[in-house]
Amino acid sequence: MEESAIDHLTTVREQNRQALYSIGLNVVLTALKGVVGVLARSDALLADAAHSGADVAGSLAVWVGLRVARRPADADHPYGHGKAEWIAASLVAVLLLLAGLDVVYASIRQFFKPPVAPDAVAFYTAVFAIGAKEVVYRYQVTLARRLGSPALLAGAQDHRSDVYSSLAAAAGILLAVIGNRTHVPVLLYADPVAGLIVALVVVWLGYKLASDSFTALMDKVLDAKAASDMLHLVEQVPGVMRVDDLRARTHGPYVVVDVKVSVDAEATVLAGHHIAKAVKTQMMEHFDDVSDVLVHVNPFLTSEGSMRGGNRDRDS
Ligand SMILES: [Zn+2]
């Protein structure tokens, strides 16, 4: 699957644009659900507002972290700032866990008070949120498939889970409104029950973000499958006669690759340089998370058979 540099740029630009739209929509939904939730006295809508707020905080942490992470290495940080994204994400994860638990506590407290009937406008607000999220989900899925972007597809899935969250809130509010109109007071508890369910989702989001970022904070060697994909790619680069060694390790959100290749021993320094450059370019085009490739060029000695096996140690 060949991908040109221009297509890659378009995809990255589109990913950034969609990420920004998503944050904007979540800010609007947080405010709308929050205000209506208070005025219409709906715990379910307030919990859903907390969920949207959590999504905003999570996206902002990743965005700010990425900006810091992209800063080049400097004297104080010789290995770059790659881990900043995950440190920011860890902080947000802890905040999400605390906020989620707070809403869980608030929802449980409602069961020990006389139930209040939410206003029907809370239900319409939840329905509006469901519609908006479903539209954005479908649009982004289509876009992700067209561009072949897993990052965009993951973002779209987030909108889908928001649809389910708002559906739970809407169902709880609707039952409570019906209970109020038909004088079945026990149905009024459907609103805080839905609030509790949505709050547990926020806790789960915080837990997931925490475990992801803690894992990423530990540098780990890439799994065998990814390493062999890289090996095959380097072998295909014109001029590469053998891959002597390939090591990839993660650094924060990025992957750094060290590769040693053998090229024609009679080739000029310039030709060797071009081959090394091609290896680096191909790697960075094919693997989105690869941020740097260090290529070492060894001579491949065809005239002296005895030297061929010895090449492996004849580097540096
Ligand atoms: Zn969400």
C-alpha cells in the first residue's frame, strides 16, 4: 500500500481539523447540558454534562501535551519532550476519576432525598445531544474510511460512546417525566439512576486514560510484529542489500528506530547517503508514530566471500 507524502499531509491536517471541531462541539454540549441540567433539575443531564466536560479535558490534555512533545530536544532534555503528552494525560486521568466519583456520590445521595421531577426540556436537550453526536459520528467514520486514518476512526468511536451515554440520560429523564405526569412517584428515581450509570462511565473513562498513559510512560521495546513489518520495509528499499540490525523503542508517544544496513561496498559515499536517506523517508512515511530513524551504513563485500558473514560486527 503506497502512500504519497501529500496524501499523508492531507490526512494529518484533516485529523487536526476534526479534533478541533470535536473539542468545540464538546464545549458547547458541556455548557448546554450543564445549564439545562441545573435549571431543569436533572441529575442524569448533569452527569452527561460531566461526561462531555471530561471529553474536553481529555482532548485538551492530549493537544497541549502533543505541542510540548513536538518541541525538539534541547540541552536540558536531550531525549526530547516526547513524554509530555502522557504526563498531561495522567494528570487529566486522575482529575476524571475524582470528578466521576464526585458525580457518582451526588447521584447516590439523591436516593435518600424526596425525588424531584425533572423538566421536559432536559429530555429535549439530551435528544439534541444524541442527534448532534450521531451526525458527527457518521461523518467522521466516512471520512476516516476514505482517508484510511485509524486516528480519525478512534475519534469517531468516541462520539458513538457519547451517543450511548446521552441515550441513557434521555431514557432516565423520560421515565421520570412520565412518572411525574402519570403520578407514579417511583419513576422519578429513573433520573438519578441514569445519572449514576453515566457517572460510572466517566469513572471508567478516567481509569482507561490512566492505564493507557501509565503504560506509555514506561519505555518499552516494540512488539515483534511491528519490528518485522519495519524489517520487511527496509529490505525493499532500493540499494539495501541486507538489513544487519533493527531496533525500535518507544519514547513517549513516538517510536525511535536504529537500523544497520549493508550496501554495495564499491558505492560512493553519496550513493550510500541517498540509500540511508531513502530508508529514513520510507520508514517515516509508512509508520505514523516513528519520529526518528538512525541509519548506519555497512559495506556489503561481494568479492571476498569470507567477509560477508563478518559484516554484522564490522560497524561503527
Ligand atoms: Zn465521551
